[in-house]
Amino acid sequence: MADDADLANAYLEAYIDNEVSRAVKKIRQDTAPKTATSTICKECGEKLPRARLEHGFDLCVPCASEEERRKALFAHT
């Protein structure tokens, strides 16, 4: 019969396995090739050029530039 320590170890092993599985899944998702989900820019609604779609971008060049500019402005806070 399992004592409390054995039960605790079994619980921790299951928990760690689950967390590792989640982390691996997230890494795989983050490193998977990107595919565009829409043919229009998610900011302005303009049609995206084929080259941007093929590379998985969901913003047109002007909107992507503006997003990068905003990120740079608020990166220091």
C-alpha cells in the first residue's frame, strides 16, 4: 500500500509531466511555420500582398511599421 510520500511523488511526477508537455506544445506552436489566417490586414482592412501572406504576416507594411514604432516607444517603460 502506498504511503503519503509515494502518493505525493506520484502527484508531482504527473504534474511535472503535464507542465513539460504544455511547454513543449507551446514551443512547437511558437516555432511552427506561420500561415496567414486572412487575406486582409487585421488593422486597416486593406488586402495583403501575396508575398506577405506567404510569410504568414497579418499586417500590411504600413501597419506593421506603425506597430514596431509603438513597441519601440513603449519599450522603455
